Amino acid sequence: MSTTTQIKKIEAKTLAILKDFQRATVKRIDYLYRKGQKRVLVADEVGLGKTLIARGVIAKMALLRYEEGDDLFKVVYVCSNQNIARQNIRKLILSKEITSADDIAETRLSMQHLRVVEQEIAAKEKEQYIELIPLTPQTSFRVSQGAGSMDERALMYSVLSWLPELNDNHELLDKLNFTLQREVKDESWVWRIFGGNNAFDKRIQHCNEKTKGIYPWNVLKEVKASPVFTEMMDFLNFRPYVSSKVPGDFELICKLRRLFAEISVSYLNPDLVIMDEFQRFRFLIENQDMDSKLLTEKFLTNKSDNIQDLVRVLLLSATPYKLYSTPEEIQDSGEDSHYSEFISLMKFLLESETAFTDFKTVWSDYSHSLRELSTEDISVLSMKKNKAQDVMYTCMCRTERNSVMDNGDYIDDVTKKDPLSIAEGDILSYLDVQRILEDTGLQISLPVDYVKSCPYIFSFMQNYEAKKK
């Protein structure tokens, strides 16, 4: 069976198990990508299967990339932690026959240079077309905020030990070992590098043989071209030969982590990046964090005008930005944060400065008319609202539950027709809480709006001053 036939067969099978509204979303995203839109948001309500939609998009994009001449379709799945990755990565595998799924345990960006080579070797041997690679952003893109995991440092040591400058000088190599090992016990450290079949030394040697000597020398070439290499050699030459931490160890580790992360980004070269619940790591799209800005831009931006370097991005989130800001929040921060989050999201999705400027003009015009609303302006307002909506529709998809009611996937409580009522106990509870506040001597009144929202007031007031006192 040819690769095209195989991909089309898997695509049809994948779409067949989706519900009609999910299929419609997948087809819309495929249409947008084919029309040149590179970044799309799926903002379906909670519980409507955004992960399954992402699976459908992978099937569609696998076919598109094959049509565009790509011989290996790379999908990077970014989520907030390994538990979520472990839960969802299985749902994204279309078929084990053509999909190679990465190790969930190795989601650090600085380690991907090895994983990418291993997957490419495996994909070639098994004739697999799709690579699925999970990443966790907090530990991958913020590389100067910690010393990383034991595995990160062990892999860095294993690769750097191939350098003749270190391999021929056991004293310098031992110093590097002491620096990177930190508090890890000797047996765990040695086992991870030289021990079982999954030890880094064996994995690097295997890749070296399979690539006919290309790896890890291609990585080391980039290491030696970096100023970090000179800094590392100077540091090791003057580092006291003692098996303990010394000033400068942490700074060197951070620089090496960043260097290997930068190298890994160029090796990842993704075709599709899926960012699941991205509001938990907004710094990736807002570029406010200088530590991650260069890595993120390199990761999410097209490398050239060549179709082979095209990076498409799929954002998943039911709550892509705050729906509103309270007066207190605006007063404390000095800005309307929900509006700024919305605008920064649109800037990321539209990507083009011209398109974003045009959208801001359309949105400002609509917002102004909304504030100045009068009876005779309804038709004009509706026209401006549709114009803003049309722009958003070029990069966003959203399904709400009331639009899928005919398929039974919703909660129907037609038997509940009685209005909510206030019981005597509700009033007594309110009075009791107010009495407690008075008995403590606090000059605080119980917030009535909060009482309207939930019972058992003190159970839900974690961050309120009244609860703390």
C-alpha cells in the first residue's frame, strides 16, 4: 500500500469517529491552513472534544504535508505538564503503523536533539511517516530558571564527553562531571550515563552508528561555535578539582541548558505545533519573557519562504483569555487585563502586522459603536459586529453546546421549572457569618455579591482578607 493511500485511509477512519460538529471544525481548520492562515485557535467549550479535533487535524495535515512534498511529518504537542501529556498523547496517535510517539519522560527541550535523531532513525526503519513529540513549556523554554533535571544534565555530559578537548583531558572531564552531577547520587548518575540499555552513552553510540558518524558531531559543531564553549573551557580550567559545588556551577549549567535548547529547536523543525490549554503558558505567545523569547520565536516562526519550512500552529483552549476584569483588578493593575489578553492573542494569530493593525481598527470601530449605542444605530452596529466577527473567523473556531443539542451531548434538565428560592437557612447563614465578623472586632461587612453566588461562605473565601484574619 502506498503512503498516500495509507494516509488517506487513516484520515477517513479518524474523521469517521468524530461527531459532526468536530468534523466541521477539522475541515474548517484544514481549509484555513490551505488558504495560507498558519495559526488557528479552537475555542470550543469544555467537554466538546478539542483533543479529538486535534487528532483530526493531525490526520488532515499529514495528508497536506505529504502533498507538499514532506517526507516526515513532525507534530510537537505542547501542554502544561507530563500528566496531561501522558493522558492525551495516546489520543493523538492515528496509527502505530505510521506514527512514532516520543517518550513522555523526556519532554525537556534541551534533550530533543537526541530524541529527534532517534525518532528519525526509527521512522525510517519502520517506514513511519508521523513523529509525535511532547514538550512541557515551563521546563523547556525557561531554561535559565533552574539547573534542570538529572536526565538533562546527564545527556549534556554524555554529548560533551565526545569533545576531544575533554575526552583527552580526564581532569577537565571529571570537573565537568562534578559540575553537572550536583546532588545526584553516584550510582544513579553513573547508571543513567553508562548503565542499562537506555543509558545515554549507548543511545548516542547507536545514533552515531546509524547516522554514519553524523550525530553527535553535528551537535558538537554548534556547541564549539558558541561563546558558551569558550566560557565552559575557561571555567573548567580554573575550577578547583574538588567533588563539590563551587561558585559559577549553576550559571554554567543554565548557559549549557539554553545552548542545547537552541540547538534542539533547529533539529525539531516542526510542521504542526499543538498548544493545549495554552493560557497556562501564555508567555510562549506573548513574548514578554526574555528568557524564552528567542527560543519561542525560533520554534514557532517559519524559517524561510520554502514550503518545507512552514510551521502551522493549533491553539486549544475553552478560555483563551479572561472574559472580563473586575473594577478592583483594573484598579490594582492599572489595565484592563482581559482586553490586553484578547488583543495579544489576536496579534499572535494574525501574525502579519498589517492584518493585526487592520483588525484593531475594525475592533475599535465596533467597540466605539457599542458604547454609543442608540435605537437607530442597531443596523450599523450589527454590520460592524459582523465585520469584526468575519476577521476573527479567519483564525478562530468555536462551538458552544447550544449548537450541538440535537446529538444528545448536552445536559437537558427540562424537569427543573421551579425558580430558585431563598430559604430561612440561607438568611440565618448570612447573619451568622456577619456576626462572626463583628465578634472578631473586624470592621468588615460580608460581601453580599459573594453570598448570592455560593453557600458556606467561609469554605470559598481562601484569598479574602476576612477569611485570613
